Amino acid sequence: MSFVPNIIEPEPSDDGAFDDALLRGLNPQQREAVEFRGQSLLIVAGAGSGKTSVLTRRIAGLLQSREAFPSQILAITFTNKAAAEMRERVHQIVGNEAEGMWISTFHSACVRILRREAEHFGFTKSFTIYDSADSRALLKRILKELEADQYGFTVSSASGKISKLKNELQDVESYARGANFSDPAEVMFLEIFRRYTQALSKANAFDFDDLIGQTVYLFRAFPVVAAHYRRRFRHILVDEYQDTNHAQYSLIHELTRPVRPDIADEVESAGGLVKTKRDSLGAIPGASLTVVGDSDQSIYAFRGADIRNIVEFERDFPNSKVILLEQNYRSTQNILDAANAVISNNFDRKDKKLFTDIGKGNKIVGFTGYSGHDEAQFIADEITKMHDEGIAYKDMAVFYRTNAQTRALEEIFIRSALPYRVLGGTKFYERAEIKDAMAYLIAVANPSDPLALRRIMNVPKRGIGPATETALQSWADAHDTSLRDAVRNAGELGLGPKVTGEILEFGSILDEVMATVTASDDWDPTTGTGRAAAKVSDILIALLEKTKFVETLRASRDAQDEARAENVEELVAVTKEFQKNNPDGTLLDFLTEVSLVAAADDLDDSSGTVSLMTLHTAKGLEYEAVFLTGVEEDLLPHRMSAGEPGGPAEERRLFYVGITRARQRLFISLAMTRAAYGNVNVAMPSRYLQEIPADLIEWRQSPGMANSRGGTEPRALNARRDGSAWGSSLREAAALPPGKPKEKTQWANMVTNVVRDNSALELSAGDRIRHTDFGEGRVTAVTGEGAKRVAEVQFETAGRKRLLIKIAPIEKVE
DNA sequence: AGCACTAGTTAATTA
DNA sequence: AACTAGTGCT
């Protein structure tokens, strides 16, 4: 179906231009950012400066004043969640006029374009999208084939390098041109890259980076195709511009270029009416561009974000206007002072100082734990206190640098019966059983994809092992056809009768279901003759039933398989939900949606849980109270960043992003020892801590001399918890020379290893108990039912705690 | 040939 | 803790 352009220019309304409501409550800079009209605009928006509001009102203004049709607007955000929020807010202002705008992420905008245009360059519109796990699996095969480990390649080094090249719009040929062929490792890499690229195109698949890169390629190779989009999108707005990489930057450039007169002629003769858009020379002028960003929040250099894109915006887009938003509407002045002080240590940045008029607020609270668990306990205690003061759990968040840090936090949160959720950790769609079920869907959507086919060939077990798979693949190679064809023709391979039967059965299940995916040729929705395309949920259910997928899981004696079966059922529910929200949604639409969900997207604000997430995930979010944890050398800044140019500066920005997420309360914590990979290391306070003016922090427990005197002094602080398990173990760990690994691991996992079941313990208010870590105390209240019974206990020395009775290491005294 | 179990190895941030 | 290689059984 070809693209239907808007050929009529909307008429600017003359009845008083701008709706006053659009400008209400804005400061002068914000107002200017909403009202400015011109070719290019850069809004430098500090953290919490109301940029989303500005952006949405700017869009609403364009629509209300009839300067643009909705279909002429393209707004790009970094997460689907941000896109949904923006759509919602524009909708609130202008109502149904918001329909037809493209508000989406870079990736989903590119998928839409690629699905439409894929046929131009050797793909079909049913292409699949390889997520990072898929492309790693593919690379793993390639590395094995080539025995590339001999040259020091690992899956992650190869995928990192390929991703980096793609983000710079390099392909195999351009890389080969600059390659050093006397270096065998480089020759090997070139071969890896070549095979990887070939495998993708043979599978009719794009990886994540391709989505952007191939769209740029498409525009450059097919000017008439590009002209369609350049003509359509007259106003392009990009959020989080500081995090764009070179490919994304180029995409924006391609979209905002003018259309040359001769190309415009061509478009016109092909039936696209463009007369009204042409200027006096016959060209179509470039679209207007608005970008919003903050170079102080650029934290994605590791995936190719180039801070220069925003720094050099004015050079790239001549005659652009720059507007600075510095007034912050989110945080207290104390928090902003800390943020300003920290970020001012980054040199070569444009000076920018956030300010607010909501007052100084509370001091930042600092805490140094003896271990990661001790730190987590502090956090749990403070969360409980704040909850008692009336702050909802959903308004509190805990940030950390690495996902591994969640373990200690989760353990303590479970013990303290705090409701929490981890954002972006092991995601639903990354679970093996979900990936298997998804692979079934992909196999019927895109029969050329061998990766999906291989994944499910023996799931559930059908006796098709590696040897059989290799036989199928060689048959396919020998007959120059696909793996799927080999499966169909398994009878000709001369394999055993049992396996052959299984393979043919497997193949016919896929073929049968695939036949239902698209509507029959004689389908007529008005008369109801023929057969409509099957619903996504029905496709999935058919596959699961015919293959006995769930049945097999349920029959397994592995207890975890029951949970896996439930997860698969959950996926069925997801497809039903999808179909409800998108009545006309196809299988491809579903697969696309799933492959594009990002970590920050599955955030559900309504639930009453504390949110745990990495600092990266936290960008763009805000909370009443924020805990910044693990503020230690080698963690923040992370050890791995030390070698990279600009690494420490980027880590500082990460810290800055964390600080500026907090509205009222900010807690900064660290630990003196931290468990990693089974052993325990002494940790040093982060250098960034000293960059916060001392009078802004109130230390509940300061790192003291830990920094300057190398770890002997801080144990004086241990006096507080004499005889406690953690304190004494710490002493061992810090003082003991290496060589007694057994004892070390024993205590590193101590918290997990304590398996107990106190379900039968009768407790009521007034009882006295003894806790192995906190000592003696009195129960003040018992709430909850069954396994979720919680005791509130006032300890004599350790203060008040909430304990999950079932697993708490406690006993009654007297 | 494939499966299940065990033992041994090796561990590298951030979406 | 999570993956790989090796073993013995069907």
C-alpha cells in the first residue's frame, strides 16, 4: 500500500493565534521555547526543568494554530513509556486531533518505515528483529565455526565491536577498506562481521542497530523514498538528544534535508502531489527541527551516544536558536546544590546552574554500612520510617550502578517484608521458556529465520539433537535452500525412521499454523466469506497445543517447570491483552512490539511498591525519596570505566542523574566491604562524595578514615554491634589473608544460606524475642496472614525493624 | 544418537 | 552462579 500524503496545507487560524492556556504557568524561557518558530531549535533543558511540558505544549501549539496536521509531526523519544506519556499529554490538550502523529522511539519509527519499504532492498516486510540475546546466539555459532577464540574473540567483544561499527554507519565493505590485512585478528574479525551480516540478511532479520542504520541506508540509496518522508514530516522533535549516536544523528539529518527540485518532480510524476510544498525554486524545504537535551545527562556513550551531537548542534544546523531552561521544578535547593557542585567538576561543559524556589528542604542523609547487607538494612529501615510518615512506597526508589547489587537489597527487603520491584532486571521476555514460545511465533511469521527454528526444533524434546540438526543444515546448504525446507523434506535425508517422523511432524505443525497467520485470498470482511487472519493468541495457543509445549512442562518433575508453564500461560494472556488493545494487530505487530520494549517501559506507577533500578534506567524518572547506593570507588565510578576516554566524566554524570531524580529526600550510602564473585573486597568511598559540600550532608555513619588510612580504622565503628554476625564476619574478611576461601564463601552468602521456617512460631504484641543480628527486642505489632506475617519489633540496640516472621532468624525468650 | 547427570571452570558495567 | 565437557545409560 502506498503512502498517502497530505497534500493540502493546513490554514493558519487567524482568530487570535495561540491559546493562552498553552502558555499558562510557564516561565519566560519555557514560553519562548513553546512559541519560537524557525528552522531549528535547541532546548537545553536541565534536569527537572519541565521539558516534557514544553515539548508537549509546543506540539499542541502547532496543531491548535493549524500550522501542522498531526500527520506532519514526528516526535522521537528514548523509551516507549516517554512516548506514551507525551502522546497522552498532547491528547489532553488538543483531544482527538492528536491522532495520526508519530510519537515513538527511534527504533519503532524505523521499524515502521522499514516494514513499509523493506522490499526495496532485499528484505520482506515480515522481517524479524534480533534482540541482543539473539544476535549473541548467532555470533556464538559463527565464532565457533571460525574458531575465533584462538584470536581472542569472545561473543561480547565481537558483538560490541559490530554494534559500535553499525552505530557509526560502517558496513562490511567500508570496514574492509580501512582494515589492516597483515593483522590476523583483524582479518578474522572481518570474516566474523561478514558472516554475521550475511546470516542476518539470509534470515530476513535486522538486529537492533540495523533498524537505525538500514533506515539511513535506505534514505541515502533511494532518494525518492526519502523524499516521501521528508515531504511528510514537516516538524521533527527529538527528546534526549544528548544520547543520540551517529546513526540516529544521521537519520535526523536525512529527514530534515530539503528535497531537490528534480526529485520533487519525480515524486510528483509518480502521483505524489507536492505542489503546495515547493518553494520558488521547486524544491521542498527541509522540515523544522526541535531537539531537547542536556549534555550533563549524557550517559550512553557506551552504546555509541556522541555528546558532540548536542554540543555542536549550532554548527550542524546553522541559524539555530538556543534556549536554556535552568529553573528546576522538582528538587529542593539542597539537592540541587549537591548536583551543581558535583557536575561542575566536569570540565569543558557549558556552565549551567539549576535553581528552584521551593526552598532548601532536608539535608542529604549519608550512611556507611559495614557490608552491602548492612547498607541494605539501613535503606530498609529508612523506607519503613518514611512509609510510617505517609510517603507511599511507590514514591521511593533505590538506585545502583550494577544489576548485581540487587541481590543484597532483595534479600533484606524480603526479610523486612517490604514490597519492591526490580525494573529491568531479568525481564519476562528474556526467560528461556518465553523465548522458546516466542521463537515458535517467529518461526511461523518469518520462515526464513533459522535461529528461531533451531531454538525450538527440540523444544519440547523430540529427539532432534545436534547431530540431526547438522544433517538438516548440510542438506539445506547442499540444496541451496533454507533450514525450514530441509525440515519439510526430512524424508530424503536417510535418517532413522523415528527421528524422521518427529521432524516431519514438527514441520507440518509449523506449516499448518502458518497457513492461518494471514487471511485467505478470498477473505472479505464485509460479507464474511473466506477466512480472516488468525488472532495472535489463537496462533500461539494452536502452536502450544499441537506441540504439547505446556503439557510437557506440567508433566515434568522439575519443580521449576511448573513456574515455567505459568510463565508461558502468562504470555498467552499477554497476546490476548495485545489483541484487545489492537483489534487489527497482526502477528508481526505483536512481535515488533515485544522486541522494542525497553527496561523503563514496564513501569507501573499505580502499584504500591518501592522501585529498584540501575542509574541508567532511572534517567527521566523522579521520586519523592531516592536512595543512591554503592557510592564507592570501582563501582561508581565503575572499575571498567577507568580505561575509557571520558569514562570518569560520564560516571559523574551518572551520579548527577541519580541525584537529580529526587524531589524531597536524598540518601547516599556506601559499604566498607562488598561481596563480588564469591569473595569480599574492601571498598573505598567514591571520589564523587567529596565533591558534595560537607554542609549539605548529614552523616548517620560516615566513612570516617576509611579513605585515607586504608581500612584499619573504620572497624572502630564496629563497636556498635558487638558480637553481631555481620560485624564479626567482617573482621574476619578484612583481616584475614587470602587462602581460606571456604570460610569466606560461607559468610559471603550467609544471609541466603540461612534457611528456616518459622511459620509455626506464635507471636503477638508484647512478646520478647531474640534476633541473631539485632539482639533482643519486644514485638510491638503483628500484621499479615500465613507466610506473609510480619512482626514489628522494637530492638534494644538496633532500633525498630519489620521482620518477615517466616524467615527471620528469631526465637522467643522467656 | 540423544539424554541426564556430575564435575569443573570461569567469571568484565550500563539498554 | 552459570555454562561446558565428560560420563554412562537407554
